[in-house]
Amino acid sequence: MHLPSPKDIRRMRKRLNLTQTDLAQRANVSQSLIARIESGSVDPRLSTLKRILEALEATTKEQRYTTAEDVMCQTIVSIGPEDLLAHAADLMRENGVSQLPVIEKGNQIGAILETEIVSAIIESPKALNKKVKEVMLDKLPSVDPKANVEEVYELIKEGKPAVVVEQEGNIIGIITKIDLISYYFKWPPVGPTQ
């Protein structure tokens, strides 16, 4: 069982916009105990830690749910079906991404993953001259901007490498594992994160 560190508790409290006093009242402990736990100067009893975590979880459920729009990265790096795998590999390397939606006439028709490029190269070193459409997979799953982020989490948990956010047929964002992590910890994503 993984127990949260003092920094984790502080991060969770701040993410929920709770003061130490707010959390203390919700967990039925003193504010000074919360302060000491967060500073690492006291090691709380398991029952106290459980009450604090339950208070944080209850607060999370009370607050408005997070939408796909809240989490998505608006910078979308994509490729066309007629482009070469060499170009796809260059785009991935330059942008630090591991998958690209394949777009044709504004619509997503598939996806290319770095694993597919590696597999193609292992089969034949000349594979980088193949067209993306020869190697691409099915398109990435999509959700509405107002979809609950839990829906995105479930898709990624099922093994989907990314989820696109579509509005009226247009891709307006993309969500990957690092976007979910970044949102949770309030780390601002730097550039494209797919």
C-alpha cells in the first residue's frame, strides 16, 4: 500500500483550493496538525491519515468534475496519410511525442505510433520510405470537450495511447497520460505532450 508523502497531501489540498483550516475541519483534526504533517515534522497515526485522505476524496467529489477541455493540450502535431514514415519519425522526435493523429481533409482517419515505426524499420530498413497510410492504425478515440475526464482516464487505462477532443467534427485538442498527470499535479505542460 502506497501512503502519500507530506508533499502529496499538501499538493492534493492545494489542488482542491483548500486551506489547512478547511482540511482540518473536514477531517476533524487541528489545523496545526495538518501544518505539521505537511511540513514532515510529525508522522500521523494511520487512522488520522485515513480521515485526512477521506476528507480530500470527499472534497474532490463535491467539486465540479473536470472536463476533457480542462485537461487537453491544444497544440496538435499531426501528419497526412501520404507523408513518409521518415517524416513521421522526424515530427515525433522534434516535438517529443510518441503518436500522431493521421489527418486527411480535416478529419482523423488513423494514427501512427512510434512502436509501429520501430516495427516497420525492424522488418526492413527501407521502411522509412513507406507512406504513413501503409502502417497507420485505427484512429485515436475521441471525446466531446465537456466529457468527464474519467471517461478519458478509462480509455487510456484500456491501453489507448491518446484521446482526441473533437467539437463539431474538428479536433480541438489531445490528451495523453502526461496531460492527465500534469493536470493532477498542476504542472503546466510544455508544448505538445502527445
